[in-house]
Amino acid sequence: MIPKAFFVTGGKAVSKVSRLNTFDLALRNAGIAQCNLVKVSSIIPPNYKETEPKPIPAGSITYVVMAKAEGTGETISAGIA
């Protein structure tokens, strides 16, 4: 089960409701809120190719390398590959 391609996306959001709400909005802005995200390490397999972002069907199990920054009163960000 080795992927053959990847794309990079990112989202940002601000919310006064909660950190979780902000993170969910950032995932929505990145276009992946509808996915079941599985975190993996950042090892790129040989012959891996970067592609343009593509729509992912809702409920898809999606392997991600995730970067997330949190803070009180700050912008929370997430980077997904």
C-alpha cells in the first residue's frame, strides 16, 4: 500500500468559538474537512510525484503529513500533504 502521488494543500481560519472550531475551519478551507485523516511520518517513497490538488470523496481515508500550530488569541494553522 504505497501511494504513487501527493498534493500539498493548506488552510487558515480564525474563530472565537474554540481551538477545535478554528482547526475544523482551517481543514475546510484546505478542502479536506470531509476526509478521515490518518497521520503518517514524512517519508516520501521513491518515484513519488507531486500533483495538482484533486477533490477527495467524503469519508475517504486520507493519509496526511500534518503540521499544526496552536495559540491563544493567535491564528491557528494546519499544513497537510
